[in-house]
Amino acid sequence: MPLYTIQSQIMEDSSVQVMARVEDVDGADITQSLVTSITRKIYRLDWDDDDCEYGATTIDDDEALTVSSVVTDSLSTSAPWDSTIDSEGSNFRDKIPATNFASANADQGKKPVKYVVEYAWVMVDGFNFVMRAAELDTIKAYGS
């Protein structure tokens, strides 16, 4: 199961949709009946000038998602999925509220606040995995 982490920029105070095609170890698309639970973690990474690295703070710790709300039993190419890039589609879609991305760094010369979104999957067959789905840099929204 290849994993591609999305790296993107978002405006602070904006909602984010994470979409993916998730497959089992044999390459078959995952369906709802194969998943026991999914939890989402979001980490805020702030630049530390003293250590010259990002430090992580958990801002959304193990939020349990309803499997039937985020996993579909068939692939979908509905918007906002870009079927010109991937014509097969997605079977996972999570809409993350804007309250999770409420901060950017507007100071001149400072690095942007980063957010990392991860999902912990517990499967019926006992094969569990963590999917790092997105690494997001925030852009200051001056109107907020």
C-alpha cells in the first residue's frame, strides 16, 4: 500500500478535506466492513529558533471518526477529487473543521505554523496502520 503524504498550504481558519484511496496489503480497496475504527490526530508544529527545528503539540488527540461517515464501499471520483490526476477515485474522505487550523505566523522572517494530520486505522483482521495524510503550512488570513 503506497502512501503519499499531501504537502500543501492552507489559509488559517479554513476547513480541510482529506481524501485518499486506501487499500489493504493485497492491493484491494478497503471497505467499511474491514475497518473496526479510525482515529484522527492533528499536530501543530511551531518553529523553535533556539533549537532550529519544529516542536510538535497535539491539538486534536485521537478523535474517533465514524467509519461509515469517512469510508465508502466503492471508489468515487466526485468533486473535489481530481480525476484528471487519478481516474480511479477515493474511498476515504474526512472533513476537518477550521477550528483545528486557527493559527499562522504573521511575523516577518518567521517560519509558518505547520500542521500534520495522521489517522490510526484498526482493521478487523488485526492489521493496523497509521496513515500520515497531510502536512500543511498555514498562511495568515489578515481578515480573520
